[in-house]
Amino acid sequence: MPDRYSATRDGETIVLRDAERRAEARIVAASGNNVTHFRTTAPGGGEPFDVLLAPTSEHGLRANGYGAGNPILFPFPNRVKGGHYRWAGRDLQLDVNETARGNHIHGLVSNRAWTVEDSGASAVEGAWQRASLRLDAFEDITRQYPFPCTITLTTRLRDGMLEQVTEVHNTGTTSLPMGYGTHPWFPATLDGGAREATEVKVPGSRYWKLENLVPTGEKVEVIAEPEKFDLRDWHALDDNEYDDVFTDLEYRADGWSEAAIRYPNRGVQLIVEASPEFRHWVIFSPKSRPVVCLEPYTGTTNAINLQQEGIDAGLEEVQPGATWRGTIRTLLRDDA
């Protein structure tokens, strides 16, 4: 009998497979270590489907690398207002790559060529790939973010589930400020279903009030506008659009949080689980593109600046020689 799990190369792509669950993940280290494709089946069986929206001619990875698949957002997920921040008495500037709003957006690693360190497969470990990126190896990154560190991701396909374990190791002599998140692109509908009927769930009891899509520092109770923002239980998309950051999370008994999409006409739920290090969730779902992005973040948008104002925004500070770790999992459940 052939092995259940395998990890193979297809050009620059590492292909992870789980034969029993008819699941496959494709990782392109040269393009930000992006999981550009992930398809799997629910535990109860049925036909596999593409959980992630892969790059296409219409919606590719884009110049900054975060237009499809599952981009990595580091060292600051989402926006930094004006690209400017201050740390340890130094004024620092990120490139303004969201010119329409005058901000920096989504960090510095999603369009870089990562180094594949190893890959493999076994009955116990599933199929996996490990890749890393040393930020201080790039002059343009160091100019914007002068904090030497190495980010390492272990991506694993096991029991039909995609898991990513991230480590950020501070190789410098000073503390480094950081945030981490991912931007998975999920389909808003399956099998011709209506977007309005698709349901979402996000475990935040408050959301950040935004101005030009940057938090003002004020948080609002979701019950203030429950018909749109109370997503703690299943909530149909209806005619709503989202580009919002939720916080004050409701956690499971194990300390993890989860957000989800339910496709009523397919009888399946798409679940994203995040370890306790992730204190915020972004949901992005415009009507201009049939997507729902459920994005786990350690801190809110513009956390590096809000934290300096005395607002608990979830900024992480990693000491010299220390390592930050976090885990995100993506899976399907049968709709009960």
C-alpha cells in the first residue's frame, strides 16, 4: 500500500499530499512562502474543494505578494499609519505601498524568496515543509525595519488539515517590536450558492473604530450594531461588506480562538484556528470580489503606533536571543 503522506517538488513548488483525505497543499517559497493552493475534504467525505483561492490572471499575488493564497504578514500585519513608527527613541519609516491612503500595508516578507530548509513525510508527522527568511539579509528591509531576526515557518498537512507553526527569533542585540498574521483568501460561495446566504463567525466582542481603515484607538461593543458586527454566532453575510478588526475575543477551553465560514448549500464549515498568541481577527469581504478573508493577528492594525500612545493594541516585543511562536490551523468540518 502506498504511503498516505508525501512531500514532493514540482519546480519551485513543494507539494504536500494526504492521499486518504484527497488533500493537497502547494507552497511556493520563492513567492513569500505562500501556500498558493490548498484543497481538502471534510471528515465525512464528499468531493474535495479548493479551500484557498489560488493566483489567477485576474487576481494574482500582486507586486506585494498578498493577492491570493495564504500570504504571510510580518513584521506588521495590515496598515501602519503613514508608514511611520517610533521605537526605542528612533523615528523609523516604512515604504508607503498603499498610496491611495498614504500607508504602509502588510509588512515586508510576502513577496520575498524564502529558503526551504527541509521537507518530508511520515505517518506520524504528516507531510511538511520548513522554510525561513532572514530579514537583515535584505538592505531595503533593514532600512525600514532595523531589527535583525529570522522568521521560520513549518507548514504541515495532516488529517486533511493545514497547520502553520511560525517562529520569530531575535538575532539582534535590542528588543524588536512585531506583529504577525496571515491573509488567507477563501471563497465567499461554493457550487453557485448565494453570497448573501454564506454565514460567518468571528469571536470578537468588540471591534476597533476605524478612520481611513486605521484604528482610532476606540473600541466599540459589537452589540452596538449587532445586525452587522455581532459575529460571535453564525451570521449571514447578507448585503454587508467587511474590512474590520475584532478584539476582546471569546476563547475556547484550550485557550485558542476560531473564526469560520459556513456554506449552507454544501453542508460544510471552513474553520481557522489560532493559538492564544493571536488576540485579534480581521474579516475582509468586499462585494467587488467573491471572497471572505479570516485573518488571525497578534495585534490590531497600526499596533506599533497605538502602543506608544498607551493603548493595549497587542504589539509583541521580542527580547534579544528570544523566540516568539504561534500556530494557525485551517480545516473543514461537516455542518451539524
